[in-house]
Amino acid sequence: MATVRLAPNPVAARRALSDETRGLLFFFLSLAVVLAIWEAYVRLGLATKLLPAPSAVAGVAYDALKSPFYNNGENDKGIGLHLIASLGRVCIGFGIATILAVPLGILLGLSKVATRAIDPYVQILRPVSPLAWLPIGLALFKSSQTTAIFVIAISSLWPILLNTIFGVKAIPNIYLDVAKTLGTSRWETLRRIILPAAAPAIVAGLRVGIGIAWLVIIAAEMLTGGTGIGYYVWNEWNNLSISAIITAILVIGGVGLGLDRLFAILQANVSYAE
């Protein structure tokens, strides 16, 4: 029997394109309005002298992004070097959290006994503010850089762990029962059933975790010092350069958006089409 394919609706396609276009136009229009109000607010003298106008921020941003990798000493480095240092710490801390959380989450998702044993630790430690772990990290490692990585790892651990547990628990029992009936080994069951079925939830946890990791690194570097985008923000505040701080905020937001988009693409690739 031949399959009947419905032709795409050109009206709906134009409407979708039109909605996307209107959304972009509204974004740029609202941005222009906000910048205009901000510029007028500063030029009329309604703000303190510390707050720069958008035109001043644009000039500072251009200078910072024009040569982002210069190095004139410990306290005078380009924003690009600080960004690379922060991304390196985030990758290490997030990687550690992933290596710990995914296997532990699979174990807890499969074992009710393990869940009851570990859950109190999770519920007690999960709400703790990331900054509360800083003195603990400094006492443990005696290194500000290692402490920053430690704080990233322990802060991004929880969403990955909880989403992994949820994803494993959501697997229909019939899948696992059939695997047992067929005599499938534990490794094959993990590789062919558990991981593929739980992958959408796991990647959703990774997506949340990377956002938390990028959020936490800024605060951690402000307190631990050294090279990093958080330290860059704190150093520019000491220099009373709000324009440079706003530039850093835009760069931080742009990188965070990029990281989120990468995991959104991964999440779409492992999700099942309905």
C-alpha cells in the first residue's frame, strides 16, 4: 500500500517565518529603546559618575576585544586570556562532576537500597551555596586554583546526578526484564538499554550543570584571584572601570549562551522523536 505524503502548507511556513522575523525585529527594537533610554539617563546626569553611557561602553569593548590576548604582567592581561583560563577550569570541574555523577546516578536509579542510603547526603548537600564550599576547598587543597575547580565540580554535580537518576528510573521495567530473559550481560544491558533510554535526561542534566558551572566560576574567581574572567571583573571594579565590567558581562553571557546551545544540540540529537 502506497504511503500518502501531505504537501507542506506554504501558508503555515510563511507564518512561522514571519513569527521568527517579527521576534527578531522586536528584539532589536527593544534593544534600541533600552540603549537610548540608558544613554539619555547618563547624559542627563541622573546616574552616578561611575555609570558609563552605552557609547562609552562600546569604545571600551572595542579596545578590549581588539587585542584580547596581550600579557603585560599578572594584573594586566587581555580578556581573552582570562576567558581561556576560566573555560579550562570549567571543563575540568564539569568533567569531574560528570564522571562522578553519571555512574552514581545510574547506580542509584537501579538500586532502591543505594538510593535510600545516598539520598540523605544528596538532600543535605545539594542546597548549600557554592560560595560556602570555598573555605572548605581552601582548607582541603591549599590552592586557589584547585579550590575553584572543586567548587565547580561540587556545584554542577547535583543536576547531573538527579537527572541521571530520573532518567534511569523512568526506563520501563519491561525493557530490563526482557534483557534478563534473553540472558543479556550487565554491560550489554547498560550499553544497549539503560544509557540510550536515559540519555535525554542525562544530557538535560549536563545542560543545566554546565550553566551552573559557568555561573559559579565567576564568583569563585572573584574570591580566589589569579587569572580568570571572574578575577578580571573584580580587578576592573578595583579600577572603577564599569565599562570594562559591562564588557565582561556581555562576554560571559555570550559564552554561556554558546555552551547552552551546544548542549541543546546534543540534547536534540539524543531525544526520541514523537
